[in-house]
Amino acid sequence: DDPVVFMESEVLYGSKGEVEDGEVLVPFGEAEIVRPGRDVTIVAWQKMRFVALAAAEELAQEGIEAEVIDPRTLRPFDLRAVLASVARTNRCVVVEEGWPWMGSGAQIADSIQRHGFDDLDAPIVRVTGRDVPMPYAKPLENLVLPSAERVKQAVRQVTYRD
């Protein structure tokens, strides 16, 4: 009567990092600001969270402070938290592994521009997988999926530093 779909990226299985003690519950519909910033909001989830964080760290060396938000759940989606961030930074980049046509990133960008248009000083830029079938070879896969470099280019574009 109340189905739940949980999707995870097996690519993250080999990731290492700190793990909290005890039970950890991810609150549905509550985004996490994983890196505060003032110049641009980057919305990214699952594997792209780590790509966005890597890009944000590199951008900080250029004097661009990117706020990285992980929505953690896409439905329900914490639009309020994303809009609050965009109101502070006035710019937004949405990063997802999927193809550019339709998808979650497109819906997020649409929701931000519909509900937060007056706060935007630049068009929202989406960084997605390339519009090609996913290759099996690792070097080609790396060319298809979003990278920190592509995220940095998008950030420079919305901050008018390209």
C-alpha cells in the first residue's frame, strides 16, 4: 500500500570515509548542506555529491566558494532548502549522472526557476552525462559522466568567470 524505491550506486561501494556510530537514519525530504558557500549553489546527489565536492574544493583555490547541497531524497524533494541556498548565492548548477533529456536534474532546475526566479542572477546550468549510450570501457565512461572539471566550467559560466 505504501511502496518505497531505494536506489543506490554500486560505484560507491568502494568509497571510504568516516561512518557514524550507531543507527543513522536519513530523514526523507530533508536536504543536507555538505559544503557551505556564498557564490553558487551546486545541487548533487549520490556519486555526483563527491564530484561536486571535489570541484568546490578546487574552485575555492580560485576564490569561488560553492555551496554543495545533497537533496538525499528526490521525492520528497527539499525544494525549500535549495531555494534558500539559491537566495543566498543567486546562482545554481545541478549535477546528475543521467542523460540531459528530462530526468531529475531537469525537474530540479525547472522547480528552482519557477519558484526562485527572482533570486537568480544567471541561468541555471545542468551538468549531466553526455547524450550517448553508456560505454563499457572505463576511459570512455570517464568521458561520458560528469567530472569535477565539467562542474567547474559550469560554475565559471554562471559566475561569469569563464
